[in-house]
Amino acid sequence: VSASDADAGKNAHITYSFGKMSAKVLQKFILDAENGTITLQEPLDFEETRGYVLLVEARDGGGLVAHCKVE
């Protein structure tokens, strides 16, 4: 995921995190807080779970937050 901020300096720095999700989902995915890259932590089994919805937050240095869903 990617977010941008028109501010300068410290307020322009964006960090990424997962929103509230089940522990089962959180154990399968990793989110890089600095660049927003989502990677698998363990294999997915389509027969076990057909799909995932990841809730991602992007927060700037001034405390403003944007949300998105990744399916």
C-alpha cells in the first residue's frame, strides 16, 4: 500500500500498521511499517479460508490517519 502527504519535515513521515483484525489473520501477514509492503508470513490454504480482508492504516507525523482495505 502507499500513501502520500504534502507536508514537509516530520509531519510528512508516514508509517503503516494493521487495524483491528483477528490473530489468525495477523499471523499470516506482515506489514512493513516504513514502506507499506505486505508479505506472507506462512502459506495460505484456499480450502481453509477463501479470502482475507486486511485493514491498513497510514499515519503521518502530525497524527492524521487514513484507512484502506486490502482484499
